[in-house]
Amino acid sequence: WAIKPLQDGQVASIMAPFSENADENTKALKALSHYMGSAITGVCEIPEYAWYSHDKRGKSIEPYHKYALVVLIDQGYETFLGASGNDWISGSQSMRAYLKGGEVVGVMAEMIRKMGYGARAHSNLDSDVLHVPLVLHAGLGEQSRIGESAINPFLGMRFKTAVLTTNMP
């Protein structure tokens, strides 16, 4: 819950100059995401069905951003090999990846808000969007036969996701 305050915040009243070029913004955000620790980052427009219909308290959610930046956090190959899937190794690697993803999109969302655009971080703790469809739309993987998950050609199933939604081009 310590990262929850990073998820949303006040948007600056003045838009940053030279911030309307979608290609340049995409390059800069992907580079920052990588620098902060994500393995792979993609962007996409958010399809309406990728939004949850209601939050955990039953309040209706209306889509409020157009774009998503999706980050994949590698859980670590060596420790993944040593885990059985239900032990302290996999549990700690999973939480480490979720926290790193929350940090990456939380810090980036705050930067975008300071640039004058709305932005919200969505993590495993609290998300208004479905992550798997956004992983697919951002070109970061394909639907897995394992279940409600996506698989990446480089990381396989060894990743956790975090999403940043925004109206910044």
C-alpha cells in the first residue's frame, strides 16, 4: 500500500512545451521505463473492453484515458529455475516484480502529470484496466493456453505487468 499514493495525482495546469509529438514521447517513455528497470515496454490505444466495468467498491468505471504504456518486469531467470511455483523463492520474486512495476509506472505517471497530461499507474494492487488485453495490444506477447495470461517470446511466463494510462500522445 505504500506505493498507492503514486498511482494518481494532480495534473499541472500548464502543458510542457514540445510534448505533443507521439513518436518522440513513445521513444522517451520506453527509454525511461528501461532505465528504471523494466525488461520490455510497449504502448497501445486502450480498447474499451480493457477497462473494468466497476471498481472493488462497486463504483462504475468510465474510461478516462486513451493510451496505455505497458511494462513487463522480468522475475529473474536463475531464481525462476529454482522455484517450484509455490515457495518462498517464487513468492518473493513475484512480489519484487510487482513492486518494481508499480514503482516504474508510478514515477512515470507523476512525471507525465507534471507535464500537464492526465496519467494513472495501474498495478496488481489497484487497477482500473485488464492487463492481459493491453499486453496483447501493445505487441508484447500472445494469448497463452495456460489460462488468463499472455506469453512473451523472450520472457515466456516469467514476468509481471504494470500499466500506465494517459492522454499524452
